[in-house]
Amino acid sequence: MPRFWRVLLISIIIVLVLYGIYFALGRPVIPLPTISYKVSPGQPLHAIITSDGADELKLTLNTSGKIEIASEKQSVVALNYTPETFGNTLDLGERLLIAQKTVQSDGDVPESSPFLRKLINWVISYYYYVIRFRLSVLLTALP
């Protein structure tokens, strides 16, 4: 057997064993490092962050089906989703982007790619059903 196929076969076996261990542990959510983002006073997001008197807003996305936005004092929004309902959010976001591009340009309406749409749905389903991550963004309002 050529060396390439041996290395490929061993790599596949290692990945399957690691995923088996991950699956046996109950597919826990893997936390990723928190991303910090500073918001200047002139930006619209600054008003949202400081609306309840706090300086920070934390957005947490669990690919196991939860999105939460919390300030220093309380939870602001908590949503549960599935890949199907997340598709509704993508539809809404796509329509808003098309409307914004139409208003800002000379009237040309951009078309979305069906392949890109399917690719996004596959990625969402993969991270929902196979490997789960927790991604956090800490938004800090600058004085």
C-alpha cells in the first residue's frame, strides 16, 4: 500500500476515534476564546451598549442552539434556534442587505447565489449536529 493511502487511512481512524470520545462524553460545547471589540461613541452600537447604564455587552453564540446577549447587570436577549429557524434569520438578513445595497447604489439589485445559501446551511447544520462551539464577543463602549 502506498504511503499516501496509509497516512490518509491512519488520519481518518484518528479523527473517528477522537470524535467517538467526544460523542461518548455527550458532545460538550467547546468554548472558544472571547473576542473583544471596542465601540467608539459615534457608532450606533454605542447607544445600544450604554442604554442600560452598563459599559459592556456580551454576545454569546452556542452552536448547540442558543444565542444570548447579556449586559453586566442582566440578560437582555436569550434565543433558542434550530438550523431551520436559523435559516429564517438568514432570509431576513439577506433581504435587509439587498435593501441596503439597493438604496445605496444606483438601483441594481444584487442576486444571491443558491450555492452560497446551501453552503451556509450545511455549515450551520454541521456545527449544530456534529461539533458544538461557544463563541463570545465582548462589546465595550469607549467613553
